[in-house]
Amino acid sequence: MVTIRDVAKLAGVSVATVSNTVNDPQRVSDELRERVLKAINTLNYAPRAAARSLRKQSSGLLGLIVADITNPFFTELVQAVEAIASQHGYSVLLCNSDEDPVREEKHLQVLRSQWVDGIILATTGEASLSRTSLLSQSRVPVVLVDRAFDGLGLDAVVLNNRLAAHQATQHLIRRGHTRIGLLSGPTSVTTGADRLAGYREALLASQLRFEPGLVREAGFREQQAYDATVELMRLPQPPTAVFAANNLMAIGMMRALSDLGLRCPDDVSVISIDDFAWANVFRPKLTTIAQPVREMGEMAVQLLTDRISGGRTGTGKTHFLESRLVIRESCAAPLDTAQPLPAQSS
Amino acid sequence: MVTIRDVAKLAGVSVATVSNTVNDPQRVSDELRERVLKAINTLNYAPRAAARSLRKQSSGLLGLIVADITNPFFTELVQAVEAIASQHGYSVLLCNSDEDPVREEKHLQVLRSQWVDGIILATTGEASLSRTSLLSQSRVPVVLVDRAFDGLGLDAVVLNNRLAAHQATQHLIRRGHTRIGLLSGPTSVTTGADRLAGYREALLASQLRFEPGLVREAGFREQQAYDATVELMRLPQPPTAVFAANNLMAIGMMRALSDLGLRCPDDVSVISIDDFAWANVFRPKLTTIAQPVREMGEMAVQLLTDRISGGRTGTGKTHFLESRLVIRESCAAPLDTAQPLPAQSS
DNA sequence: CTATATACTTGAAACGTTTAAAAATCTCCC
DNA sequence: GGGAGATTTTTAAACGTTTCAAGTATATAG
């Protein structure tokens, strides 16, 4: 194990000089810098982060907690955050809560004791008491992403979910649909609640009735969406179009439709929030509402580093980013002849 | 900032006792333990990882470097590694090299100075000199995953790539194909080279000629696969089936076929390595060779923690895991009437 | 009652850096 | 040659833990 002392000895200087050449090279004379650098190289010295963090009271680590690493949205977010953080000289400690509040809290605890310099959090659920206190007590800057929290005064960067859902629903309405199903996320998280709200607004704006029977609340996962779709389609009067609140749910829905022998967009039109790399390899190519994922990541990191450096203080605000409608092939006009499915036989 | 001293003072004990109750509770009497725990709670004390690492000479961090976080294979790997590592009490420092050897090396440097306790590496390229020396010089345990290295004596857990490719190619042959294209990964990494080898072997085993003109080497990314597919299909005698060396390439291929107006599996059959959650939402559902991704992750972590604990020493070996053929809809018998595409008109 | 073993507790020395302040060296001018 | 000022280097004190050796109290045996 080679320490700064070994380097100092080999170069014939004090440890302070070594430290200086590493951290602030122009403070040391050309000659010594030369010698020190050479010593560092021959010894293959790397400063020990733990010691440095201890002394500097900062770790150079950013914590990133995502709700589901399997979801391409979060994957892209991770990619963006990692890239930008790295540019800022930070490494990222990735945590995956798998949509489980308990795991999320555990991760939060770990990050707290790792003394990360800041946390980017895509939270999994409503503001539970323990998490809230965890967040408010620890003095490490936190910025929320994708899913917001109210009341803690944290910075957040999220999609304008209401508008996005409005956009999606409206698109369906414009194609002539009047019975539009919604595969909603859990309304306990803002992405769930706001998208539901946007859907309702769009309906109302077009003088369409909001029918609770046409919305199914499910987790943001595929299987539940599958089941919900089946239920929806077995209604006496099934919807002619369905809006899925995120990408995973869209996939569950597509699979269900396919298993039910329903054709998209012929039998039922489909739209969803979250564009993703493969949306256009599906048959039909999926019409989606795209989120500016990379921007979200960038903004989150920026906000966070601003906080860390002290350039940003006071209570945070929520930053809304705009969505974009990507029209492909999964939305068509409703079939006038649409009939309910036969009742389940098994 | 609350330190162990504050806790000690409040509880009226020495810091050593606090440390003991945290790390080895049964060493301290019930009474004191009680008092200390209460103090910890009221002060909301969390030990500082940096200080602990410094003293214990271990950080509780595992480094994980993946080649492409956007690839569902790696996503699943990350998920598995994170889960298991967390069970073992480790947090994971995620790095994404984006298939760029330079970034990979940079990450390796960072991990080295973070003094992670171990590294799981899905390397990006061949054993470059600097990376090799980086790996061999630092005394932190490394296990390779997905892509192996020879010569450094590292533990590695990889797919039996030769066999997997053999399996895929054979499946196509059994369906009656004789002109089988290959979208190969870079042969500079083992996953590229071995899959190519397996393809060749399967051909030879069935007395089919290996035609270099039918294999296109590309990165493991989508766009290059797209371009390669277009080239392949514009050959005077295009293949009637194509084997893509990984999931991303399969997607690029599907997109290309669709853009070329070719139908799968009617016009061309398709198979690929890497099963992924959505392979069966594609139309047609993709026939694939599935990797036991989670097992790979588990095994890698296990191997690593064994090394860390000293339970495993000496030069490592490569562990091969077996693949599984998942038959869906993308492979059919070749069209006897297959004709070359018309030459490019634009 | 003493000696000895046992069970807890604690003082103090690490761990490897950074950094303020002190010391040393250099520069330049009178 | 001396000294003010600027520049460079070094000394030494942190940072917050863990952990060993040493200490104290308590029980057990003789």
C-alpha cells in the first residue's frame, strides 16, 4: 500500500508538497512538481478517497435512487446523470428501490452514512413519515426527479404530467374516440395523480363524460397493466382506445391485447407516456408522449451541484419540463362496429 | 454535525463503547447499550463512512462497470448485482463506459482511488496495455462478467458463447436455411469472437460453407447493425436468415428489415442472443437465445465477496454458464422463391 | 480473605489525507 | 549587505472512526 508519505520520501519533499502538486499544481515550483509527479508515477500512487473525504468533509459522490432500473426511462436517466455527474467530477452511487418504499428508505440510510454530497431521488411513494424526516433531518442536498413531493421545499424536476396526459388523451379524442380507457399509475405518486388529472381535463374539455369504470389504477409495472387491460376489454362496453400512463404499462397492454386477439390500432388504439428506443420497432409502431429525459437528468445534476456549491439556497421549487407528442401508428379512428368481447368462457 | 463523541457524551460513556454498541452489540452490557442506543436515536447519529473506511481499510463499496447501461442485458445485470451486493452489505458504485475504452479506463482509475473493495467489470474491449497494468497493479479483487480476458488470471463469469451461437445457428439450419447471415459483434471482445466461432462451427457441422461475405462485424449497437443488415440484404444473393449477436443488434436488424419492406419471418428469419422482457411483444415475437443474467450477476458477486473475504485465492478461472433457446415466431422455413432485392435506386 | 478468572469499559494510537500557519527561501531594491 | 515582500516549502493539527492494550469491576475458587 503506497501512501502519500512514500511518495514524499521518494521525491524528497514533504507530504504537503505532494498534496499540493496533486490538488493545486501551480502552487509548487516546476522542479518539485516534476520530481513529485515522477515519484507518483513510479510508485503508482493513488490518493485514498476515504482519507480525503474525511479531511475535506465531502466525498465526491452523488447518490442516485431510481424506482425501477428495469424501466428504460430510468435507464436513460441514469445514463444522463452519470455522464453529467462525471463531467462535474462526481461519481454516482446507484440505488434501485424496485418500487419498494422500504428499500428506498434503506438506501436513503446508506447514502446518508456514506455522506454523499448530494442525492437525486426518484421516489417510490408518497411522503411517508420516516422518509420525510430522513430527508429533512439530514443536511445533504436532495433534488427530486420524475416524481415530486410537496411540503419539503425540495427542488424537483418533473414532466408537466398534466399537460402530457392531456395531450395524449386529446390525441385520441381528435381521432374520434369517445370511450377512452386509462391505465393509471398509483395516484399516491405525482406521476400517477397528475396524469389522471390531465386525462380528466382533456375529457371534460371535449364535453366527454369521465367514466370511473374506464380507469384502472395499477402499479407502474407490466403485469398489473396486463391484468387491467384484460378487465377493461372484457367490459360490456369496452373502450375503443386506451391511454397507458407509462412505457411498462404500455407494453403490458400490448401483450394483453395480443393475447386477447385484439388488433392495434384496428380494434383498439393505444397511446402512452414515455417514448423509448424501441417504440418504433413494435408492430404497430407506438404513438407516444416523449419526455425530455436527458434534460431532466442534466437539470437535476445542475440543480444539485448548485446546491452543493452553495450557489443555490433557500427552499427549492418544482421545475416542469414539456412533453412532445410522437405520432406513429398505434392510433386510428374507432371502429363503428365495435362490439363487446364475448364473456370469459374459462 | 453529530459525531461519535457527541453520542458518547450524551450517553455518558466512552467513544469506544459507542463504537462497540454499533459494531458488536453483545460486547457491551445491556444497560450501557440501552443508553447508547437512546443517545444515537435522539441525536440521529450516523457513523461517517469515510472515517470508518479509513480506519478499517475497506469501504463497503463494490464497483460495477458495464459497457452499455442502455442495453437491457446490462440493466438486468445491474439489477441483480445491486440486489445481491446489498444483501451482502455492500453498496455499488455504478459506472457506464458506453462501449468506450477510454471512459472505462477513467472509471477504473476512479474506482481505484475510491478504494472500492472489489470490482465487477464488463469490459469494453481487448486488453489494452494501460488497462491491463491498471488491473494487475491494483490489489483490489476484480471479477469479469459477460466478457472475459485471458492472461490476467482473473475470475470471470460468462455465457458459453460458442455453444450459444452454435445453438442459434443450428436452429436456423434445422429450419432449412443454408444461407445464414451473421451480424457479429467486434471480434476484439470475447463475446464477439466466440459467437462468431460458434456460428462457424455450426455451419461446418452441417456441411455448410462458411461464407465471409455473409458476416458483418459491427459494434454491439443498434445503428451499425441496421446498416449492416441493409448491406446484407442488398447482396445479389441475400441470406434467408440472419443471426444477430446480441439484442441491440437484433433490434437494429428488425428495424432495417421493416424499412426495406421485408417481412419476418416470411422473407427472412431472425434469431439473436439475449432474451429480454419485450422480445415477445415484438411482431413477430422474437426467437432468442436466453442468457441466465441474474445467475451471472449472483455468481459474480459471490466470487467477488469470496475473494474479498480471503475465502478464495490464487488465479481465477472462467466460469461458463449455459444458454437456453427460446422459440417464438421469428424463424420459419426459407422461401424457395427468394429473390435478390432490386439494386438501390436512389 | 486473597488470588484468579471473567466481563465490561476505556485511553490512546492509528488510518491517510488536507490545510492553516509558520518557516524557509528567493527577489529586488536601496 | 540588509531587509521588505513575495514565493515556496514544511510542520503539525485536524477529520471521525476502530481497535488493541490496559484498566476496573465483578464473580469464582481456594
